Amino acid sequence: MADHDNHLVAELRTSFGKGAARKIRAVGKVPAVIYGHGTDPQHVTLPGHEVSLLVRKANAVLELDIAGKSQLALVKDVQKDPVRQVIEHLDLVVVRRGEKVTVDVPVHVEGEPFSGTIFNLDAPTLSVEAEATHIPERLVVNIEGAEAGTHVLAKDVELPSGSTLVSDPEILVVSVSVPAAADLGEATTEEAAEEAAEEEIAEAGAEEPGADAESES
């Protein structure tokens, strides 16, 4: 949701290219581009520290002050240095209050499944449609006490008021099962028993010829 904590002053920039971007980052700022709603792309510079805090939340909406004019923008893409994880560039999409947008929202699992079972998060995000300034930070799935064989589908996930599911409702989101290691252990025990039985039969067969030789002598 856009509020005063999301308010940033954006400076319009006219210099582009890798060299210009490096200079911007060298002074603790982040280059960004704003586009959408049929408007011409705007190239701006944002304060680096504030941006790094805001984009920790998925689908952050920024309230920008651009040359004295207020503009809401949804963070569409965050480009980071793969080694230092420093933000190198932001792609922002123009949004308006009351407008519906489609976004991928992270799924968060709460609770512990039944003893001896584990859960697997099969769909880490779900696509939902929500009002631009009321995008949910996450979707919560509670699996407290869930038994093996439990399947939570997209249609089973509770959505905040005003949000609508866009993803396929039959997508598997969370599943609960018995750990594979336990199954492998049982299989290994059975295989060992079968091998021991085969060895006993083989040893018995090997002893029979010797016994016949003794009886003939």
C-alpha cells in the first residue's frame, strides 16, 4: 500500500549509458525508468538507501515526487549486481489509485504438519489481481497438524478482501508427505532381506554336490 513511508523524491536525468549509471550509483543513488499508461518513459534517479529498504517487500508501490508532481509507480523489476547484490537499476510501472493490477504474490507457509511428515511448497507465488495501493505482501497457508496426503490448491488459499485469484485454481501450492528418506530406508531393509535369502539358497545349493560325492565314496 502506498503511504508516506513510500514517498521518494525522484530526480529527472538526461544522461544515459553505463558510464552515467556508474556515476549515479557512485554517489549512493539508483537509476530507474518509469513507463506505462501510454506515457513516454521517464528516466529518473532515486535515493539508493531508501529504495533498498522499500524493495525488500514484493510488489512495492512508490509514491514519487517528480519535479513537484506526484506519481504512483509499481516496482516491476529490480536489477542487482550478481556478486555484491547492489541495486543497479529499477523498472517502474505507472499505476493509479483505484486501478486493478495483476501481480505475483509470495506464498508463506505457517504451522507444523503432523509428526513424521514434511511439507513442500510447490508454488512459491500466486498471481492475483488487486487494487494498486492494496497489494497483499504475502498469501498465508496454515498447515498446522496437516497429515500426509494433504494437498492445498490455489483455490484453497485465502485471499485478502479485494484480491482475486488469477492463477489456475487447480495449481498445487503446498503438499504434505512422509519424508522420502524413510521410504528408502524401508526399501533398503527389504532388499537386504531378499539378498540374504538368495545367499542362503545359493550356499545350500553349493553344499549339495559335496554331500553327493561323500555318499558315492
